[in-house]
Amino acid sequence: MLQKPRNRGRSGGQAERDSDWSRGGNSGASRAGEHARARRDGFAEEAPSTSRGPGGSQGSQGARRSQASPAVGPRTQKQQELKVSELVQFLLIKDQKKIPIKRADILKHVIGDYKDIFPDLLKRAAERLQYVFGYKLVELEPKSNTYILINTLEPVEEDAEVRGDQGTPTTGLLMIVLGLIFMKGNTVKETEVWDFLRRLGVYPTKKHFIFGDPKKLITEDFVRQRYLEYRRIPHTDPVDYEFQWGPRTNLETSKMKVLKFVAKVHNQDPKDWPAQYCEALADEENRARPQPSGSAPSS
């Protein structure tokens, strides 16, 4: 599904993606949840804004904005990624009131001078909404230029424990954490997890309208369900903890599946991360080998 020729000329973009999944976010993301300033989350701070010209004049430049936009040079992979994340946050915040989201508002408050690639940004944001948060972005009526988010993940009785207080799916959040662990080298510090999740508008001390109590969900529920291992790191001051995959994760999914999830979220190919791709291939080969008869569970 995700197979495509690997572009060897994107070493800079690959370094940026590796940095995203290995270092997490930054402290500037603390404003990601502000409704009135949805554009000014941690992602917006990491890339230069292109919504206003360098001169600062709002009069004549505003009138020439539509004429100047074709002259804007190509955006880097990093800039596009930040804009997609900004758009996802805007859509999630607006959806809380369950009022249709107007295309004009998206263009005005989020897209700015990125109008020339708006269709691609919207497509990538829609994919992230579906795979991470379990929402599908749909147009309310044909050619209405208004959108709503609908829940696309059906509740499953066996999966009831992996859901928030209000029955909303949390599989996407779990996959994000599993992806961070794998991309970091199969172990990641808790501080790095929260640095990254803040960029998605998920905070350890704030109740989330989709995931409920994220701190409890990740450090208690997922651990109790054996999806994650959660251990204190010795000799750390202040005290820090680390995550690894739990035994249930190794039984229910694989490194290749998690890598494909990461690639899907970033609209990339799994082969764009050569080290992790080789590790995932080795894991697939190991799983394909016949297991010793003595390891079969007793009935």
C-alpha cells in the first residue's frame, strides 16, 4: 500500500523526520490548546511564518497577497509538516462545538499563504485525523465548502478497556507512543513522550476531550493492559521514567505495522527510515520462522 521508489535526494527531509520522532517536541507547544490562537502552537513556532510579508505593511500587502502567492518558493518538508499539524489542531478545536467548519475560516486562520497547496494539506490533515484520532473529515454537502468530523472507529467489546471515559477510541494515541518507542531505538524517556504529545495538543496535566486523562491512560491503563512497560530510570534527578513495548504489543502488532503507521501519519514511505525499516524486516523474518514445538502454549 505504501510502496513507492525511495527518493535518495531527500536526506535533509529524512533528517527532519528522524528528529521529529527521536527528540519529541519543545516547550513552545504549551499554547497549542488556545482556541483563539490555534495557529500559535508549538509547531508554528518551529517554522517561519509565511502568512505575512517581511515589510509588515498590512494595507498594500494585504491587497497584493493573492498576486504575490504564486511567487512563494517551494516549502520544505518540515514547513509542510508543521502546517498540517496546525490544521489538525484547528479542526479538532473547532469540532468541539459541533458547528460545521467553513473552508473560508480554514484559509483565513490557518492556511495563509499556503493556499497554493491547500488541497494537499487538507488531504494529509484528513489522513492524520483518521489514523491518530479516529475521525473522518467529510464535506457536509457537495460543493458546500463546509466540513465536519465524524467518528469512524466502531466500538469493540474486547477493546473496551483501551478507550477513554466516554468510550472514545484511544488506539491512535497508543500507536503514536509505540511509534515513538520504536523510532527512538525501542526505549524512550517519558519526558520525550510528553514533549512530542504536546505538539498534538495532548498534555499530561490536562483532561483531553478525546483521550480523557492522558497521563493515567498511558502510564497506568496501557501498562496494566501490558501494551507498555513503564520503568523508573536509575540515578536520575529529577526522577524520570522510560517506556518500552509490552508483551501484548509484540503479540498483537509488529514493528513493520507500527512503522507503516508512522509513515502513513507523515505521508511518507517506510523505507524513508532505513535503519528502522531494516529492523522491521528482520522482525518480520523472525516471526515467519517456525517456532520450536516446546514453546507452544499448553492447553
